[in-house]
Amino acid sequence: MIADNYGLKVNRGFVCHTRSNHLVKEVKLSDKDFERAIAMVNAVLDIIQKGFYPEATKYKARCVDCTYRNICV
Ligand code: SF4
């Protein structure tokens, strides 16, 4: 959005860890990161527009603290 709205090259972002006293960390971003982000957004839009759930992850360690584990298919 920053690149589109302001016509500027974006090469970093910031993550705010709200559970760690709002610690802010800088994240470097490459063109490949933006390509992946756009692909992910398109995948999410596909799920929303077509109304199907994605498959569960094969890596069950990720499920331990997942907010959705009680409703996950
Ligand atoms: S419980 Fe969470 S992390 Fe595990 S498959 Fe479901 S959505 Fe993914």
C-alpha cells in the first residue's frame, strides 16, 4: 500500500510484539517477499470467495498454540 499510494520503493517493515512490551523489530523485505505476499493474499481471497477451508498443516507442532486448533479441519 505504501508503494502504491506514495510511489516509493519499500524495502523494510516493522513487527510489533504486543505480548513483549510492544517490542518493535525491523524486517528487511525483498522483491521476492512482496511476490510471496501477493500470492498469499490471492490464496486467501480464493478461499474467501470460493468458501472452502485450506488443508491442515502437516507440521503438528504448529498446532500447539494455534488459536484455531479447536475448530481446525
Ligand atoms: S490447528 Fe492451526 S496451525 Fe494447526 S493446521 Fe489448524 S490452523 Fe494450521
